[in-house]
Amino acid sequence: MYIALAVVALGLLIALHELGHLWAARQAGMRVERYSLGFGPVLLRRQVGETEFVLCALPLGGYVRIAGLATDDGTDPEDPRSFANRPARWRLWVIGAGPLANYLLSYLIGVPLLMFAATRDTTRLAEVRAGMPAARAGLQAGDDVRRVGGREVATFDELRRAIRESASAAPGAPVAFEVDRAGSRLSFQLVPERSGGGFVVGIDPASESAPGMPAGAALVQGARNLWLQTAGTAALVGELVHRRTLSGLGGPIAIVRDVSSRAKRGLVAFLSTMWGLGVAVGFFNLLPLPGLDGGRLVFLAWEATTRRRVNPKVETWLNTAGVLAVLALILAVSVGDIMGLARGR
């Protein structure tokens, strides 16, 4: 049940992203020919006005087909409702509306959480999973982690980052943990295991209730949290690029497992995870790479700056290569996810 819930939740994030493009395209007077969830063979289809809505067999994303978005789609070059013939400001709006929809969803989730279900991030362990490195080393539920790899940690995000960086720097080497257990400071050595493109030790954080914020403060803090999460995600991507590694990335399988695990801990944990995923999906699509929304925005920015459009054939070739590269990346990290499942992690 929790896995099914996670799959549906991830699908909703993708659906909302594509709905952002669809809504903006209609607002811009463009003709939307197809709205698709997934790729591959069509399972369900329904025609609504001039737009065909389809559900496909491979749930690895989705797309909105707008007339004239691809230069070789057979659209009449003189069609006033073609993407290519609309003003640049409208084209920028349509491409940016998908990631914006994901950020808006995260904001609408985050503000009520701050107001009514605020929690304080801690390094106290709620669960230490049997058979995993942390349990084998002797860590227990209730331990409060103070240092990892010689670095002080104050939040669970800092704890995970310290594990990832220590394990990436010396794969297979023990990582030192210092914990507070009932007032006593204890030290442990454990070796993180590779799983899902990253490293795991088998611990889950405990959260503490915190006073809810007034509506005005929550509105401001909600926006600030989006910025902080975006900055942290950008730092992680920069680190992965610098080290030329996929360690720390997870594909659809890892995401579904994580969401289903959080769902078991209650509605607040589930919504908090959806908040973070919304930011991640929005940020990923804004990366300035061909084939992603960010790559198209770069082409449009070039046009707005130079008053000249990028050669359509060059743009099409780059976007096609970018899509293939993204699919290859998803496949690569998914192989790591499957290997983790095969090892029972």
C-alpha cells in the first residue's frame, strides 16, 4: 500500500509539472496537441477539445506536445498558434511554468506544515535497522549523533552529508560516529554500504514537535526554506560534478522506496518528503542542459539577448542528445537501485 502511495505521489509531481506547461501554453494562445504521463505504449487515452490526454506504460516522466515546439513536427510555419511564432516572453513563460508549478506545490505544502505541524530537525535516532552497518556497530534508537567523520552535525541533513562525503572520500573505510547515549559520550566505527547510487548505514531520524508559526511568518519562512533547499541541492549537484561520481543519486526505485518509508511514519513525514521532492523536480528541470526546461530557457535567453534565434536544426539535435543523456543517467542510477534491492537494502 505504501509503495503504491509513493508511486502515485511521484506521478502527481510529474503530472503537476506538465500541467504547468499545459496551462501556460493555453494562456499564451498556443495549440497543445498532447499531454502525456509516461513514455512508450499508450495504456489509456482521452481527447478533450484539441488536446489528447494519454497514460503510457513507462512512468519515467511525461511531456506536453505543443505545436511548433519541435521544428520537425509538421506544423505550418505560418501557424499563429505555433510555439515558434509566439513572442519570446510567452515562450519563456511556457517553458518556465513547469518547474514553477513544482515550486508552488512545495510552497503550498510547506506553509501549512510550518503553521500546524512544525517539527524540529534532530540528529537523534528513531530507528536503527537490524542487519545494517549502524546496528552491527552498536548504535541504538535514542542515540543522539554529535559527530560523523570528525565533523560536528546539528541536523540530520548535515549527518547524511557527512556520511556521504566521508564514504565517498574513502570507500570501504570505517567512518567514526560519536553519539550521546543517556548522557554518556560513546564512539563507534562503521562502514557505510553502497545502495541506490549512494551510501547507507541503516538509521532513521527522530523529529521533535515545535511551536507552529503565525501565518505571516510561515509565508516568509516557507519562501526562505525553498531557497535554502534549492541552494543545498545545487551544492550537492556541484559536488557530484566535481567528483565525477553518481554516488548520492537515486533513481525512481530509490525515490519510491524513500517516499514509502516516510509514509509509514505518518502524514507529516510523508508531506515533508513531498515538499523536498517538489523542489528537487523543479530544480532538476531548471538545470541548463539541452533536453531539459533549463536548456530551452538558455536558448530563449540567447534569442532575447542577441535578437537572433538559435539554428532550429542545431537546437533540435542538442535537445535530442540531451534527452538521451538524461535517460541514460536515469538508467545508470536505476541499475544501482536494483543492485541495492538485490542485496536486500
